[in-house]
Amino acid sequence: MSQQLSSQPPALSAPHELEYTYTRSVGPVTGRFFGALIEQKILGVRTRSGRVLVPPTEYDPDTGEATGDFVEVGQAGVVTTWAWVSEPLRQHPLQRPFAWALIRLDGADTALLHAVDAGDESRMATGMRVRVRWRDERAGEIHDIACFEPEASP
Amino acid sequence: MREVAVVAFAQAPIVRRETERNEVEILLPVVRDAVERSGIPKSEIGFTVSGSCDYLAGQPFAFVMALDTIGAWPPVRESHVEMDGAWALYEAWVRLQHGDVDSALVYAFGKSSLGDVGEVLALQLDPYYLAPLWPDPVSLAALQARAWLEADGHSEREMAQVAARSRASARNNPNAQLAGDFDIDDLLAEPYLVSPLRRHDCPPISDGAAAVVLAAGDLARRVCQQPAWIRGIDHRIEAQALGARDLTVSSSTALAAEKAGVASGPVDIAELHAPFTHQELILRGALGLDGETQVNPSGGALAAHPLMVAGLTRIGEAAQRIMDGVAGRAVAHATSGPCLQQNLVCVLEAE
Amino acid sequence: MSERVYGIKTPIRLEYTYIAGRARSAFLRALAERRLVGERCPQCRRVYLPPTGACPTCGLPTEERVEVSPKGTVTTFCVVNLPFYGQRIQPPYVCASVKLDGADTTLFHLIQDVPAGEVRMGMRVEAVWRPDEEMEASAETIRYFRPTGEPDAPIGLDGEGG
Amino acid sequence: MANRCAVIGIGQTQYAAKRDDLSIAGLVREAAARALEDAGLAWRDIDAVVIGKAPDMFEGVMMPELYLADALGAAGKPVMRVHTAGSVGGSTALVAASLVQAGIHDRVLTVAFEKQSESNAMWALTPKIPFQPPVVAGAGGYFTPHIRAYIARSGAPPDVGIRVALKDRQNALRNPYAHLRMEDATYEAIAESPMLWDPIRFHETCPSSDGACAMVLASEPAAANSPRPPAWLLGGAMRSEPIMFPGRDEVNPRAGRDCAADVYRQAGIADPRRDLDVAEVYVPFSWYEPMWMENLGFAKRNEGWKMVLEGATAFDGELPVNPSGGVLSSNPIGASGMIRFAEAAMQVRGQAGEHQVAGARKALGHAYGGGSQFFAMWIVGSEKP
């Protein structure tokens, strides 16, 4: 940069927003899963090799083959790993400290990623059981699962 | 395979927030520096390919501006990948195999400070099941870190050691953003950012640019005293669903390493694109690196992490050490996507 | 079995900071004083307005700043008749490439104060600025270009030497 | 020298304003599965995947190759994503071919797509740059001034655009995948349609579509046992030039001319109008056909419009242009370039069905993007080079 220009005032800057409400078509498999959420049911889908994928994807992640039949899975399951968010970001599902967790629901072979409202990090542990907490007004999308909560110890 | 080598590497000083210059003004001196170091006249460069991502600037076609920096006149053979510049280098390496073109300019630029990286990167995720929950990259990496900690009896201390070593190495890298001496116990006394990750386990937010010039066969020997020959280069991807993957290993890195021939010789240095501390340790395992290999002498992504640039920079840093005669054989790695979903491995050797 | 959902609505809002950069900021600040300032390439000596900071054909930084006239010539134009998303003025309106006297590249802006049917290639136009109290470092300070009434200027139809 | 490369499988989706029966993965899968079926291959037979699309703001999914890995059977394979604005469909095919020509892979799946109904094409294409005047003219607003300059320069009669649009609308009726099927396309119906950006009328403009196009590219040995005749790559080239510089000919850009010269040289084409049998050319606004006829050397400077009036570019003309109905009839922006490349290959494979040009042996696929500044072209033939 030549001297002549370096005594410039700072460069101009301004905020700008990228905003749109996307109108997504979800396709047959995700569509059935979301439809079931309205009725407080959680569906998985079976791969050719028999694995039950939750959430159900249209294609087997390992082979690329189309997935097959739907099967209802449990509404509770085991935390396989988790992370504690002490300061939630503005668009996170919960606005108080919570855990992200991978949750393998009873009857599923893969884990669903969602939020766990455990209240305190000390109540989280890999292997713990959590149960779904349904949203009151369900619209057929992933937020119909408000979050998960620790299953009351028997 | 036609012999292709890195013959020049240049990068911009990596900063937290470049408020003065726009992407073109950052990139221009870097591209000119790389071309000048290559000894190949700009007009003779046979192919140009770049890596960047519109979503970093929040502008469609943000990469078109960058064309102004290479003086694309008369018209040039040019392409662009919406990925890290390391994949642009791969495309250039492939193009040079055809034999009709002997040199290529590869550049990458990225200002991660312009938007909220935590939100922008969430758009890489499944648009129906995951993106609407807006999980940020630190949260996803934390899920991986805990799985790794609990799987093989690893410790947060090992992670702090990676952070301390990286930022100490960065002291002799003038372009690094974070450098310094840190005491392991002081680091471990810090609060979690997203448990089990602390601030030192995470990459900085950075603005930057980098450029590499490749040349084939005799041209490389003519213009560069000690070319860094690309002996092997390969990249692989895994399915994205985190719940369907084994997060404690990097199978795609291991496969790419096998195809690139990492194990066929000693590895003096390895530049690994590990944005998070535990990921470097996962990658070491996947690449089969032992104690003999010096990892991330440049400080790596923990010292400077401009998105879409940091992967190309790993290849540049590894190649530079071969061109400087400091290393005889080096491995460079780049990653893309959440939790090491997609990985590129490049083996570089002196003559 | 449950009914299938066909679609979902996903609001996405991302906030960014736009950095105008050195060259563009200098150009915008000059506009606040109703001055049109481009930058000249040290090698090909052409004046770029608005400047991007680099000469695209030489791949060199432009540094020398050159003030040009607020008058210029319409090289080509289009009449926008259709309403569409993100539009801020009512159609029909004319957008034109204007080559200002002293600049070697064109500025894309509105042409007003003339019926759309009368706008033509080669028409001489001049900048119409905002009132003093609304002047700021922004290209919005030029509201539009309007005819000067001068005779039309010849324009290189064949794209000289392109 | 580079190895030979052949197209052995082609798949296209039904193009429409909104494919609300599919997810984004489902859209890409529809084209890819059809290409594999055409090639007689399964997912595991594919060595690498190259994906192309235009700005990710259309779908609001950043770097979608990451989400699409399982839909394309890509786990454990190399995947790359190309983005060169409007020419991306073409450049993606060339990047995929490059892997075969370099001898790195034998069977490469390449897919280009856009699902524009997820948002709004105009919104996604309009950069939001602060400090800018409200001069939002839309995509057509960039190109119609160059059309006006062409008309002034060439002296073309004012209705050439209407004739091109009529031709492409009629051609689309012979293409089962086409988005716009104007059953009653007449000169008057097009002439009387509302003027959008003067001089371009509503029916002279491309639609906004959802769609994907896929091809399987194969090495010579891999092409040997493909069930249907391959289309052989005779030449491929890309060129870029800056968007704004003094003396730039935006009407007849040099990048387009240089790109055509390069691909003709590779394919041994001395006189393109004589040596080529059909051309699928990226014409998003009707007037770009005569302009590209000159840029591609089919017609002399300022005489491209004569080819339209003489019917040379008609379906039964001397050099049929866009027998598929072209971009005017279907425009998922990220895929449109690859659709041109694939339709050219379908012609020389004798696979174009109702819109097959009889005896087509050499065909051009052409794509352009940005401010008429990015060009990608390939020539394919029924005979091995």
C-alpha cells in the first residue's frame, strides 16, 4: 500500500442481513416421521441389513441403498454422548443451560441428536436414560420434540 | 501418474477481524507473492482454481470478485470449488495429470469474522432434522470429544497438551493469530466453553487467505530449487448423521491415508487440519503417526483458522518445510464438514 | 398409520457485517461530498469507477485516485416492467450503464426525469444528488441520472477491442 | 496425453416450478438413480462423485455435498462440489471428466441440481450489498442491456427473440422432462406477453425450476461393457474473464470465443456449422441464441440473427439448437449447464427420443455464468476420438 493512501480513515462497514423463511418439501420418509410426531409417535426406518435408523433417512448411510419399512421405536432411550451448554445461543432449542446429546431410543440402532433439559451438568452422564418431552402444539417438524428429560429413576 | 510439485506458497497474516480490507484486497498481495515466488510468469500459469464459501460473507457469488485479483485477461482456464482450498488444490493436481497444462495457481480466502460462525456452520447440517435446532460447531465437537474421552480412556490433559504445544509452535510462525506459552494446569483450571471443551481446545475465529503454485515435472525442477513433490493425494467422505457414525475414529482419514500411501515411508512432519484438540489425536491414530513425527510445527488450526483456507494452508506449510530442506517427507491433511466428516490427505516428499 | 407431512417452513436469519474495504470506502466517502472518485491502474492507466481496489486485467492494486465528472453517457439500458421480490421502486423504471466522462468503466444506476420510451443509447446524463442534509458516505446519495439535454454522444457499438 | 472418457449413463428429473413430492436428497437421487440405471451400474460401482450447483442461498443448505453423502452412496468415496455460477452444470461435468482423463477413476458419478422452490430465485440471486443504490434490476436487468446493445450493433429485426422463444417452446413439447409445456405456443401469444425487461417479454424468459441432472462418466475399459452406446468426449474447455474492464465486449465476450476455439481444436472441428450436427446452448433469454451463434463461430459477427430467420437453428434446420427446449423451457440454474452437456450426449447416443436429431454424430454442450464471463463447453461424438 503506498503512503499516499495509508493515512485513510478506517474502512466503512455496515450490518446486513440474509433472511428468508424457506418453504421446504421434506419427501416421503421424513414426511412420515414428522407426521408421526404430531401423534406423539417416533418412527425409525429399517435398512436392508435390518438396522433401524432414527431419525429415518431415505438412504442407508453405509451402502446408499434406499431404506425400507417404518417401525415405531421407543420414546425413551440411552445417551451415548453429550455436551453441556452453559450459555445457550439465541437459536438453541432451550434458553437455559442444557445438554446436546446423541440418544439411541429403545429399538433403534442409531442415535438421534437433540437437547436434554437436565437442569444441571451434574445430572448428565453417558449411559443415562432420557425420555421425550412433547411440545403441546405439534406442527409436524423436529421442534415437536421440545427436548428430552432425564427418566425418573425407578 | 505425472510428477507434480508445490513450488510456491504464500499466505496473509491471519487476524481475528480484518476491518480494513475486503477479500479482494487481502487476496491480491497473497496471489502476487505466490506467483512471484514460483518464478513462473503470471501469463504462463495454465490453470487457476480457488476455494471459498459464499455463506461466510453472506453474499451469493462472493467468489466472482476474487477473479479481479488474478488479472484474468486474456481469458484464463479457471474453476472454483465451494470448499476449502485444499480441494481446489486436488482439482489442480488432477488437471495437471492431463499433460496439456504444466502449472496451476490455487488460492483460497475466507473471512470467518463477517457472520456468526456458530450459526453459519449449522447450515451444513441436515436441513430437516438438525439445522432447525441450530447446533453450533463447538457443541458438535464437544459431543465427539466426550465420546473420544470415554471410549479409549483419554484425558482432558492430553487435549490441553495439544493446545499448549500448538500455540508454542506458533511463536515462530509470523502469520499465526494465537501464539504463546501456556501452562497445562492453568489451561485445565479454565471453565468449560461447552463441556468437555474449554476455550483452548477450540480454534480461533480468523480472517485470511493463502495461495499455492503447482508445477509439473521439469518445469518444477527448473523454477524451484527443492520442489515439494506430491507423491500421493486422496480424499474421502463419511455419511453425515452424527448418530450413525463412530465419532471416536476417522475412518475416511484412514482410508485416504492408505490411498495416498502415508505408511510407505517415515513422516518427518505432519500438518493436520484439526480445529479442535481431541481431533488432532483422532487424526494421529487414523494416519498411523508415531512419536517420530513432528505435528503442526506451524501451530496448526488452533493457532489460525480462516475457514476455507486452513486446509490449503496445511499443505502449504508442509510443502514449505520440504522446499526449505527442513523436512524430507511430510503429510498434510484437510477436513470439511462437522466432526471430521470429510478428509483429504496429501503426502509430500523432497526429490 | 399417521398422515404424511409434505412441507415445513424454516426461517433462516443470519446477521453479517459488510466491510467495504479501502478502495470502496474512499469512493463512498467522496460521494458524501458529491465527488466521483475512481482509481487508476499503474500499468494500463485505466480509471475504474466504482473502484474495487484491483485492476482486473493487470491483477495489480489500483492506488492513484482520479476525480471524474458527474456527467456521462448511457452506453446501454433496460426498462424494468415487472414487480419482483426485493424491489424498492415501482416499475416501470429504467436502469442503465453510465460511462462518466473521465472513467473507463460504467456505473449501473437509475435514469429518471424522462419517459422510459425516450431513453436511448448515447444519451447524455448527469447525476442528481440527494439534498445536503441527506448526504452520507453511500452510493445512495446519487438518487438517479437525468438527461442533460446535450446532443447524444457516440458509443463504441462494437465493443472496442474487447 | 489425457485418457479417453465416455458418457455411459444419463439421468434427469422431471423439471417443475416446485417438486414438493421430494426432499433435496430425493431430487438429486431421482437423477442419479436414473443415470446409474442407464449405465447398468449399482451405487458400489461408482468410484467418485462430483456435485455442482449455484449459490447455496437457493436452498439454505451450505456445502450440501456433506448432507447428500448418503443419498449419493458416497460413504467412503471422494466427493467434490463445484460452483462457478451459471456455468456450473458444465464445469462440474468437466471436473468429473478430468478425473477419468487423468486416469484416476474409471466410473465417476456427476450430478448438478437446484431446488429453487425452497426459496425465491430473485431473492437468492440478488446480493445484498450495503451502501448500494436501490437499483435492483434482477437477473434480466443485467442481461437485457447487452441484448439491446446487440440489437443496435447487429441491426437485427425486433422479433428475432420471439422466433427463438417460439422454436424452443415447440421443441419442449417433444421433451417429456421439460418444465414449461406451452401447448398453444404461437408467435402472437409470445409477442403479446407482457414486457418484463425491455426488450425481453414474459415468454422469452426462462422459468425458475426445481431439477437435477446426472451423468456417469467412464474410462475406455469401463465403457467397453456399458449396455447402451457411449458418447465419447472429443473436447472440453473452460474460460473466465473479469466482469468489468474497459473495452470489454459484454455482447460477444472473448472468454466465450476462446473457449469455443479451444474445444473445436481438441475435437478437430474446422467449421463448426458444418461439422457439428446439433448444439445445446445456454439461452436463458431468447435473444442470447443469435448472440451465442456469433460467439460460438456458427455465424459471422452481427449475423447470428440471420440463422434464426433462415430456420437454421430449428429442429429440422441445418444446425438444430436446443431441440430439448433449452433453458427457456427448464431452468434449475445449477443443473442447466449439465442438462445442455447431457442432452448433447443423448443426441449422439441416439437416446433423445421424440427430440432426437436424425443421424446426430457430433454435438456441442455449452454453458455460461456470472456476467457472461464464465464459459464451459464440451463436444461429444458417437465415435471414439
